[in-house]
Amino acid sequence: MRRSKAIVAALLIVVLMAGCVQEESKPEEKPKAVTTPTTYSLTTAGGTPGGVGFAIMTATMAVASKYYPEITYSVVPGGWVGNVIRVNTHELDLAHTTVASASLSKKQMGPFEGNPVPENVRGVFVDQVDNYYYIVARADFPYDTVDEIAAAKYPLRVTNQPKGTFAGWLWDEILNMTGMNESTIRALGGSYTRVSWSDAVALLRDGHVDAILAVSGKKVGWLEELTALRDVKYVSVSEELANKIMEKYGLQKVVIPAGTLPKQKNDIMGFSDTGYIIANKNVPDEVVYKIVKAIIEHPNEFRESHAMLETFQLGSRMFETSPFPLHPGAVKAYKEFGYMS
């Protein structure tokens, strides 16, 4: 009996020792690796600070970065002409331009004459903002149309955007078609000043100029600032002149109804164009995909970031008028959400 108990005890000790050995030899579990998204720092450009392009580029990147914080960015000043050229050379990763400007760049027309075809530029999305071209003048300005100003040889004191901007170039072209230009205006005793929007507001507000050659959406900071301080008058173009511009440069002739712009009392004839986000072809597909996806998944937040974006719609309108081939990252997003087969 004593011997049986001794055997049982010995077996129990062996079993316990084996368990200890197994416990000691069990490999130590390693913590699971956490995948950190690759960080991307993008250089982007809008237009002149305070203008349409700068606001929309900022809104685009703010939404994308909020939901994909690995995407960091800066928005630098630019212009709708220069931005296409700078994206093509990859000085910029992304930028805001317009559909008309992009179309002219492919044809090497107008301000793009002498520049190479931008083969490295890809489309991201069309913002669908109506950019109106019009003239805003002092309230007591004596003329109703550009054609009347030219016919009267009036010594117009006016501001335009700096050289290298699409709007600045286009207004030069419009005035040339009426027989006016920077030289003839000065010869008549007028002035032709190329300044930023904020400086243009100050000059008109203080009575140093008669009018601003403008482009904007329905609501833009510099125009709201101007009209909050004083009454203004909007100057039209003739239908004949509007037809010439439409045929030559691809802008849309449009009647801007009274009340569209701040303190606009009458309908005016002008032009419209649409904003457009572009990217260099070498920006990683994943980055452009996330930017487009963020906009698609949070459209209300994008619209609410600026009053001009209230008309933005999801779907094929984001890309169907893109003059450039779409970036593969954008295509991936459009297919994923069923906008493209």
C-alpha cells in the first residue's frame, strides 16, 4: 500500500514538472503590429487669396485632410493659367483652374501659346461652381455696357487681375475686341491697374477707380466686403461681343439675373465658366482616391464650406466635362461609388 502511494506521488510530481516545462517553453506572444498610413504632404494652389479658386482649393483639401489626416497640405496663391503650367511641371501636386482654361491649354491657345501641351496633368473633379465674368462699377457710373464705354472713348479708370491669371488675360481680350486696351485707356487719360481683389476693393471704395474687371461666384468675400460699404452698378457686355467670346474661347454666354450678385438691381449679360481640380499624373493614386472619396462621402460638408459650392452635385457631373484624362485615383473612386462603369 505504501509502495502504491509512493508510485502515485512520483507520477504526480512528474506530471506537474512536465506542465511547468511546457509553460516555460511556450513562446512569448508578440504584440500585433499597427499599420500607420503613409503621410503625404501636398503643395496645392488656388487663385488670388480672397477669390474663387483659392477658396475652393482650400475647401477641397480641408475636407480630405479631416477624414484622411495622413494627407497634409499647403495652399499657395496662383492663377488659372499658371496653375496648369505648374501642375504640368510638378511644381504643384494639385491646383484649381477652370474648364475653359484647361481646354485652351490643350490647344495651346491664348495665354498658353508657346507653352508645351500639358501632358502630365490629370483631372480630379469639376466643382460645378458658376464663375461669372462681369464689371462692377461705382453706383453713378454713366454707362451700361462695355461697348458704350468704348464708343464714348471714356477715360476709364479700371482694375484688372495680374498678368498670368486667366481672368486678367480674358479681360484684356474682351477689351481688345471693343478697341480698348491698356495703352489706349491710358492715352485717353484713364488708368489700368493690375492688383489683387482686396486692393481693387480699396481703390473702388476710395474713389480712385471707376470699375473692377471681375470674375467670381455668386458669393465671394471681396465683393461682399465692397457691397457692404457702398452701392455699386454692374456693367454688361453686348450680346454680339458675348457671342464672339463664346465662339473663340469656349466660355458660356449667360444672362446673370438681377439679385444673383450682391446689390445687383438689373439683369446683365456676361460669361460663365466652371471650376476644376487638377493633379499631376505622378501624385500617388491612393492620395487622389482618398481626396475624391472624402468629397463623395461628405458632400454636405464640402458644400457648407463655402456658399459658392451650394450647387455642387455628386455623380457624373464631377467628371463628364473634364478636358484632361482623369487621374487613375479619381477613376477608382468614381467606379467604387457607381458613377462610372
